[in-house]
Amino acid sequence: MASLPLVALDRNIGLPPRAAALIGSVPGRHDDDDADEFLPGRKLRPRTIWISDLHLGTSGCNAVLLLDFLKSVQPDTLYLVGDIIDGWRLKRGWYWPTLHNDIVRRILKLASKGTRVIYIPGNHDEALRDYTELNFGGVEVLAEDIHVTADGRKLLVLHGDEFDGVVLYARWLAFLGDQSYALLLKLNVAFNAVRRRFGLPYWSLSAHIKKKVKNAVAFISRFEEAVAHAARDRGVDGVVCGHIHSAEIRTFGDITYYNDGDWVESCTALIEQRDGRLEILDWAAHVARRGAILAAVA
């Protein structure tokens, strides 16, 4: 695989210069992030982590929770399963706070510390599909991948927009839907700002609304079936994707469908444990439990 310097990544995807220091308000922060001074046993060290749909470059990204998660893990392999940077939104107007720089910096640091980082572009960061098979600062860019679990199962890993009929056949409708969804996410941000003022943990209003809309539920079901069918045709045991912002593990016959969720609504990741078991980790719920435990022992 060819390798390009980090400056090429910054130039090609339009990132601003990386931040020199991390902010102090992130939960679990240490004064010297570069020293990686986490006590033994504090980091989660799963075999593999899949995350997608971070939508860096938008106000909807739950950057505080995401950075807290990335600073709490050290996997052997980290898959970035598309829509990591929201090129659609950045084209309409520049939005890139320091926290988003810090997230990029943390991912690059994981790569420098021995984690294999694989970036599979999605539809919102589709410009990076022109750079597949290249390596930027230790981050491999691939169109898709076959991951072999610790117990020997083969999983097809891709973003999933390939199976979204709206994106494929009615692109103008996809952009229209994207703008409407952006408004819903802004409402979600405001809603959770009020919850924080009352000391309440993060809860996704937008995800709740989406689950109550019959058309959205029907679309998600059809999407999951289409992805599972394609995985069966590829002769694998399962498939991991993102795209629809709905974390799920479902079985379709002999195929297991995994969706790692997102970081604008559910704040979830898909985790492979050392024995090959896969499970969904709800980081917002984890942080809430962590806060409750700290409050109980204070």
C-alpha cells in the first residue's frame, strides 16, 4: 500500500491545522494527553472497534462524547466506516471547532501507538474514494474490507450507502432529506443542552422521533435485508456497516447483520471482544453509569 505524508491528507480533505492542545472540559481528560498517562486497566482494549457517521464538520456531531470514547480505548484495529467527515455540509459552510481537530488528532495518535486504522469512505466523505489503497498518516483508506474475527468468521465491512435507493437513484432527494435531518439534529442539540442544565445525561430526541416514524422504520428494515442479502452473495458470514444511524445486530438466516450506529444520535460503537464476540457499546449510557458510580463514591 502506498504511503503519503500527513500534510497530503490535510490538503486533500481540507482540514485546518491540527490543534496544539486538547481542551480541559472533556470527561476523563488528562493534563498531558501526549504522554498517554492512563492507569493500567483503565483503557478498554478490545480486539476491534467499528465506528461510523461521526459527521465531523457539523454541529450535530457529539464531539465531547466521541473524544471521551477515543481516549478510553486502544483496540488492535479501528474501522472508520464512512461519513467521518461531512463534506456535504462543509461545502455549504465551514464549521470546524477545535474539538473536531482533537478527534482527528486522537485517531492519528491511536495509529501511531500501534492500532491499525482503516478508513472506508461513505457518501458524505465520498471524495476520499479517489484515494483508496493509500495510507495517510498511518490511516489506510479502503473501499471495503473483509475482517476475520478471532473465532474465524468473515465479515464484509462497508459504509452501506451502496444499498440506499434514495442515495443511488434520487440524489436530489437525498440532499433534501439531508437538510431536513440537519434541522432535526439541531433540535436534538438544543434539547440536550437543556438536559445538561438540569444535570440529566444525553438522550437522543432525534433517534426517538425516527423510531416512531413508520416510513423510517420500514426503510431501515428493507436496508438491513438488502445488506444481508448482498453479504450472502459474497460468501461471508456477516456484514458490518453504518449509514442509517441505527445500531443493530440481527440475524438473517446464516448471515449476521451488524450496524455500528453513529455519533450524532446514538453515540454507539461495535466492539469485537478478544474471543470474537461482537456487541454494541452505547457510550452515552456508559458515561451516565460512570458518572453515577463516581457520584456514589464521592
